[in-house]
Amino acid sequence: MYRVVHSRRALILGAAAAAALPAFAQDAWPSRPVRVIVPSSPGGGTDVFARILAQALSEQTKQNFVVDNKPGASGNIGAELAARSEPDGYTLLVASNSSLGINPVLLRSMPFDIERDLAPITRGVFAPMVIVANPSTGWKTLKDMLDQGKREPGKLFYGTAGTGSPLYIGVRMIEEASGARFSHVPYKGAGPAYQDLLGGRLQFMLTDLASIEQHVKAGKVVPLAITQKSPLLPNVPTLGEAGLPNVRAWTSFSVMAPSRVPPAIIKRAGDEIRRALRTPAVVQRLEQQALIPVLDTPEEFAAELRKEREHWGQFIRRNNITPD
């Protein structure tokens, strides 16, 4: 009897001690450098946000947050790498809603399951998208563009980095809502598309405001409408104000982790990220990049992500959109 009781007591004490270890480790997060995987090339919107966030978290937590770009396969290479990483809180994923909201409903097969293999931390920021036109078109308003797109269906060209992006689907939504028709030119990146837009080979683009703002300021392109209001273009109407209230397209950059990361670390990471994105210096940097903080909780982010997949999925299925 004594041995049984003694063994039982030892098991209880051992279990308590084991439980205390991860709790201590979680409370100490981060106690070493954190890898931040970005599933796209340097210089894009996702990368810009990730680097702003990584610098802020490094200063705030006194631990290094190191951005690691892993582009390819429409973002799936980097996202899968994050999903398969050790679930200890020392690998995070910063990805756009192309990777998290569109790929799962656009691609026939995925190398991993986003809902099963990744845990939402926070939807960090929205990135307003703006419709810009080459000045040679003579357009002053979105209505000018749509009217010509109805008169001359398929004769006006726009460019994107592919069909798996909110930029392409956004134009398709505009076509569906307005009855105008345009011709799509896919590029391997935004840079070549911008060159053709500035050179007049493309008539317009729907693109991230942060990427095109310098050309707007220089008068090289004309802004016609924007997806969300921005202090950088206060006089440019939203799509709703320009007559398309039912077109809902947006870009966002969010933070996720491997799904088996302990909830305490998910909460701590979310708290640190939201704290960082509220600091005045970071807010100023985000505003300079036309990024709008969202700062939702893991639960709010998960719910919105489900709604977003359904939103994009309905449109993709209705219009038989397939990958390039």
C-alpha cells in the first residue's frame, strides 16, 4: 500500500513539475530569436509590413525577429514551410490574403490545410488598393473608364501578377458589377506591369497604393478610385462612392503560426504584435506605406478568415476562375 501511494504521489508531483515547465517557457516567450517567414519576394507589400513588424517586435521584446523570404508556388512554399515548422512559437508566418483567403478556394489542391495546419494570431493591416490609369487615356473618373470599357469591350488592357490575387479578382468584380469588359495581361511581378502602365502599353491597373503612390504624386498615373479611404489620397473616391457599392475587394497582411503552438504563446504573440502596431512610431511608418492597422484577436481573425474564403470562393466559382 505504501509503495502504491508513494508512486501515485510521485506521479502527481512529476506531472505538476512537467506542466510548470511549458508554462514557464510560454511566459518567457520570446527567449530567443524568432523566424518570420514571408512567402513572397523582398520589396512587396507583405515583405514591407513584415519588416516593419519585425523591427518593432525586436525593439519591444529585446529579441531578434528575422524575416526570411520564401517565395514560390503562389505563396504556398513559404506558407507550407511555416505550417510544418516546430510548434514552439519561434516560427511565424506573415502572409497576404492571396495566400490565406484565395489560394484555398482557387487552387485545385494545396500541399497543406490552412485551417488544420496554421493558427491565426492577428490580421495585422489592410492595404488599400487603387485604380490608376495612364494619363493618355484622358480618364478623370472611374465612370470614364467604365464607359469606355462598355463601348469598346476587351480593347483596354490591365496587368496583374496573376489570377490568384485580389488585384485580378477585384477587376473581375468591377467587370461583373458594371458590365464593362477589359483584357488581362499577366506578369511575373508588379515591376514589369508598372513599366508597361507608365509606358502606355497598359491603360490601367488595380494595385496596392503603397506600391504606386510615388507615381501618383509625380503625375505619371491618374488615381480613379480606391478600395478604402486613405489619408495619402483623401480626395480619391472609394469604389462605393464612385458608383460600385457592391464590389468588395481588399488586400490584407496577417500573422499566423503552426497550428500546435500552445494557446498561451499564441495569445502572447498576438498581444505583443497589437502593442507594437499601436506605438506612434510604428503607426507613422504604416501610414507612410498606406497600411491600415486592424489589430483583431485570434478568434476574430479566424472568424473573418472563414468569411473571406467564402466571399472569394463564391465569386471564383460563379465566374469559373482558374489559376494561370
